[in-house]
Amino acid sequence: MLLSSTTCFFWTVLSSLLCVAEFRSQFPKNYNKQYFHHSRSLRSERPNIIMILTDDQDSLLGSMKAMPKTNKIMRDQGALFTNAFTTTPMCCPSRSSILTGLYTHNHNTYTNNGNCSSVEWQQVHEPRTFGVHLKNHGYTTAYFGKYLNEYNGTYVPPGWTEWVGLIRNSRFYNYSLNFNGQIVRHGDNYYKDYLTDVIANDTVTFLKQSRRYNQSSPVLMVISVPAPHGPEDAAPQYQHMFENNRDHRTPSWNVAPNPDKQWLLNVTDRMLPIHQKFTDLLQRRRLQTLQSVDDLVERVHAELHTLGELENTYTIYTSDHGYHIGQYGLVKGKAMPYEFDVKIPLLVRGPNIRHKTVIPNIVANVDFAPTILDMAGIKVPEHMDGRSFLPLLLAAKESNNGRKFINLTDPWRDTILLERGKLTKTLLDIYNNGGVGVVQDISKSPKQIRLGRVCARRDRQQPCKPKQRWYCEKNHEKWYKKRCRYQSDQPKSCPCSSSKKKLKRERKKQREFLHKYATKSFIPKFIRNKRSAINSLEYGTSGLNLKQSIAERDTPLDLFERRCRILTNQTIQCDDELYEDASAWNEHKTEIDGLIKELRKALEDLRVIRRHLKSEKPDLEDINNSDTFYTDAMIFQGFGSDADSEEEEEEEEACDCDETTFPFRPNRKFENNRRLNRFNRRQRKHKKKFQKRKRGKECNSASMKCFTHDNDHWKTPPKWTSKPKKRRRRLNHPRCFKEGDKQGMECHFMDSSHWRTAPFWKHGPFCFCPNANNNTYWCLRTVNETHDFLFCEFITRFQSFYDMKKDPYQLKNQIRLLDVGIREQLEEDLETIKSCRGNDDCHMRAGITSLESKQNSFQPSGDGALNRDEED
């Protein structure tokens, strides 16, 4: 019975296996790859597109060296663009160009404030982003992380099926997200709130759900992480890394000042030791934050492989712009037209892209939107200024080492526009009235211009002349007004009066005092020097015999023989006998010790008497009725006897005050206190006004009953929300205000409270100025087989030219060595591309190439020509 059951089970299993084998034989041999996990028939044939966008990541300071996982996944298995640039090295303008494919002068987002997520952006440009185009063509779209700097989270931008947008600027902790229309607030718990990890988790979850619920729809996903943007908070497990990293110390690090560059770099000095330490710590923290991004790339790659979507997905890794840490003496920042700020990392992998491909052709952030549309099989709109670089990726059939440019049937451009700054009416007037020779003059404010005229006068020059109160000093191209400091030859005991008007005012006050308190029979004598006032300070019942009372009284100080003196240089000189005779030294020291004891006893007696007088203070009526009140009180107001007056006249005659000497000002301290009191009154008035405004007192009216309405009025949604005025820390600190007072400088303050996570800053506060108001520019960036240069023109009409083949770190401005014809051609090309619109108009090849072919490539035609075959 048991044998028959076993035999039956065996034949049943065997027949089942045979049936499965016969069933599988009907399918192709590559069944597992095409049908087993997720059937290709259920998925779209169009590729998925994933864009990983970092914030402020450099390409030349070693940030990519610290990301081994990203290099292995993206660079070793994809393509690297060695000449990828951002057209505007600032967050919001660059991100607007990435989303729309437009230059800054076409989407009008010039700064991180003006038109950044404004009404114009929302109505005109936001409905034309690449997300809207792909969603309209059947893509499931998702956006995770930072969007625009001024995005307030009150709406979900069009074109995104899944929306997890960061409100405002980059942060790692204590931020808010708009999660499909709902505001979600996060705290400072690493395991729940660290933004890079939150984005990674949401990304992986979205990939799983999109494959589960929308298998027939391809995916577009933008992953916008905050790293390595400030405040550079790294995950706890990476806070010990990169302690001795110095990759940011490039040949241009701390090279300052630079008189051949624009005004900002002309006035920027070398960094102090505290600034140098800060750059090292900043580099370390930035690399630490990128480790979490490295983990995110690995997680996304692993999830795509698990879902079977890896070979059908284009992945783009890039940044919005570069960064500088100490280059040209600038402590940190961006917004410069040089390589460290405008060059960005760009890695692409996906279908039909050969591994380890290096492409030297120039591409820009305006090309991202057309490329994504081209990857999705959507026609690129004509209004976009960029061009798809997908043909470059597909044309690179063989592994390239980066030296060979890829030639297409439709020639690829070799020149892009770099632009920064909003052209306001003031700057436009400067530009129209400017020239190369007025670079420094146009950077002055109206106050500086007026002060410059005053300082040109001869009576404001150094050295100070008699009766000159002010002189001018120029520092960092700015005029400062300083007070003349005189050293009078007269002894300090000779109080020469400052002016006759002050003597008249003082005599008037003394007459008013006498009229109020003194009797008619008393005839005073005015005190004119300090010595007579000091001699009159004697307690007594009568003020007429002060000299006699002082002479009759012998104090311990009068009986003491002074054998040591304190000189004017604060050194002590004693008689030679004290240094040579030990007994004389001991005797004199004993006298000094005894005198100190007597004076301490006398001081204690005076304190007891003062306490007694305070306790027995008479009434005010008794003082007014007293006829002898003046004898004691007037002594302290500056009155003395007739004998004193005669001695005072003699002392005044001995005091010879030269009229050419700067007059002594005995009331200077009083005047300073008066100025300080006025300042304190203004501060109290302003504070009181602010408190009234806070309490709503300014809302009151004499004829109307008014109320104050604020954000706390309604406790339930929909709530009233008003945007508070931003408080700029640099304006609240006196050091930064002083540093920022240099004309046009934008300065910031750094202290130990800036970073809340390790490693901390422990070397004290400081200020630094990373930018200036006149740092507005337009540049041509050209890269081809024969040329690699940067030509810039600033709002000040200042021009610069750098040949990257000879000077890759832009250390020497070669604008004066250019041939006149070449310079005019560069100016013409720049003027053309500055106002270009659309792909056809903005797709430029440098006119200098054809011009030099006629002039034999930079051959000298005169003293100002640049010979490319010569060394600098």
C-alpha cells in the first residue's frame, strides 16, 4: 500500500514538470529577461527619465572625488561631459533655466529674490516647464526636494503628478514640505527628518508604487537634494570624514588682490588666518553632506535594477551651479563668471550610451529641458533657447578620452552666454554713461561723490594745520572723514579757553546762580583755571580765609618727603641714595607704609562723616533761609577769596596760550555725553514706537474705533497668513555693517551659532564680503577644437579675457593683448547673444574662429596683438 502511494506521487510530480517544460518551450529563450519579472507588454516602450539635481556642487574643487558610488554607477557606466556650464551661477535663475530651457534674460529671474516663483513666473513660465510637456504626453511625473528659493508652498506647480516640494531655501532640519498640497513640518530628528534621506525614501517608494499601479506609464522624476548647500549639516555617521581634505586649495586659492579683474576682486584682500581655517572646515562639511547623496544614487540604482527598469531609464546627475571656497580671496560663495562657479558636474547613463564615454563638447543648463523632451520622444518647442545633447550621447559609439570633439550633421554650437544680475535703471544709466576708464568712479554712491569733492580741497589734506578740524583719508577706494588730533605744547594745567562765547555762557550761568542763592553783599570773583578751583576745595564755616586754614593745617602728605617721582612716560624715578643705601631704602619704605595706614584711616573717617551728614540732612526751607549757605556751597561751584583771585591772575599771566595753537576743549567729554544722550533718546523713542505698533496702538484714531488684525486672529483653517519681513543678520551686527559700508559690498556674519551639527566652528566670529552690487556681467564662453576662452563685459564697462588653454585658473587678464579686430568681433558676438530668443537665434558658433582663419590665428598685427604661439 505504501509502495503504491509513493509511486503515484512520483508519477504526479513528473507529469507536472513535463507539462511546465512543454508550456515554457512555447516562449522565447530570453523569457526571464522580458516576461518573468515585469512583462514588457505591460510597460511602456518609452524610457523612464530621472534627474538628480544637487545644490551648489562644484566640479573643480574635488566634490566628485568624494562620491565613489556615484562615479561607479554614473561615470563608469555612462558618459561624462567635461565642459558643462550653468548660464547663471545662482540658485533660482539656474533652476528656472533648467525647468524652462530659457536663458535668464528670457525668463526674467535674475536673482534669488526678484521674480523667483513670482506671479509672472507662475503665469507665464511655469506652465511651460518640461514637467508639463511630459505629463501631457502620458508620463507619470514626480518632483522631490528643493524647487525655487522663494517657493512658499501655497500651491502645487503644474505638470507634477506627485509633488513633495521644499518650502523656501535648502535646509536639512527644521523645514516644511508641500506634500501634494498638504504642509508637512519636520523637526531635528535625524532618523525622521534629515531631508536627503527623506527624499531618498520617498523616491524609492514612488518607484515601487508607480510600477505597481501605473505599469503602462513611463516615469519622469526630479530628485532635488539640498546638499552641499548651507548650512552643510551632514548625517551623524559621516561627521568624522575628510578632516584633512585640501582639494579646494587650487592655484587660485587666496590669490588677492587682483588689480586686473573687476572691482570686487580689485578691492578684496588676502584672507586672514581665521578665514583660511573656515574654508578648510567648510570644504570638509560640504563633502560630508554629499555622502548621503552618494547613498541616494546607490539606492535609486538598486531599486531600478530590482524593478527591471534599469536598462530602460535615462539618469542625469548634475548641479544647478558651482562654488568657490577661498578662490581669489573670496571666503565662499558663487555668482562669479569663472570656472569654479559656472562649471558643473554632468553624468548621464541610459539606453544606447556607451560606458566610460567622455564628451568635451560644450553644453549648458538650458539644454536639460530640450534633452529630457528628446529622450521622451517629444518635439522640442522652438521658444526654448537650449538644444538637446542626446545626439552627442548617441553619436559617441566608441569610448572617448575627452580630447576628440563629436561632430554632428547639424553642427553643434561652441559658444554659450553667461549672464548675472538684473539690469536696473541705475545700472543701465551707469552702463550707458560708462567706459573702461570710469570703472572705479561708477562704483561710488552720491554721498561718496560729494565727499570726494570736499576731500579735494586743500584745507582737508594732511598734515593737519592750525585750526583744521577734519582731514580726509582714502581706504579701499572710499573716502573717510577723520578728526584732527592735536598735541598742544602747553602743560595740562594751562586750561586755555576754547572760545569767548563759551566764557560768556559760563559767566551767565554763574550770575544766575548768584542771583538765586547768594546775598547782595557778596561780591564773587570768577574762577578761570582748574588750579584755583582745586585750591578752594576746603571744608569750613567761612569761605574768606581758605588759604590761612590750609596753611595752618599740616596733613601727613605735606610732612612727607617725596623722594620718588612718577614721570610722564609712567616710569618711577627715585633718588640715587635709595638705590645705593639699604638703610635709606628701608626708612623711606617704612614712611610710605605708615602714610598709607594714616590715609586709609582718614578715608574711613570721611566715610563715617558722609553717612552722618546724609542721615542729618536739613529741610529745603532751612537751606533757602540760611544766609551762610553760599560760603560752603559756592566753594564747590568755583568761588574763592580775594587772595585767591590775586594768585589766579598771576597764574593766568604765567599761562601763555598761543593763538595758533588748537584751543583746549574742556567740555569735549560733556559734548560726547550729550551726543550719546541724544542717540539714547532716539533709540528709546524708536523702541517705544515699535512696542506701540506691536500692541496695535497706532491703529487708534480720535474719530474712529480701530482694531488690529494679525496671524493669530483665526485659529482654524483657512487662516490668515502674512509674509513677515526678513531680518538680515549682517545688518544687525556692527562689524558686518562696517565691513559692508565699503561701497556696493554685500557682507555676511559668521559665528559659532551658524552650524548646529558637528564638526563645529570654534574660532570666533568674523565677517566676509562675497559679492558686490556692480558684479553684473555678460560673458562669452567658447570651447571648440581650437579655442577655449572666456570673454566678459561687466556693467562698469570693464572687460576681461582668459585663454583657458594657457591659463586654466584665470590668473591673468589678457584683454589688453588682444588684437583690435578680434576684440571688436567678441563684442559683436556678445551683443548678439545677449538678446537672443529661441533655439535658432541662441545657437551660436564663435565668429572669432572664422576671423582668425583670415588673420592666421592670433598672429600679432601690432603692439596689442596676442600671439597664441608665445608664452605669457
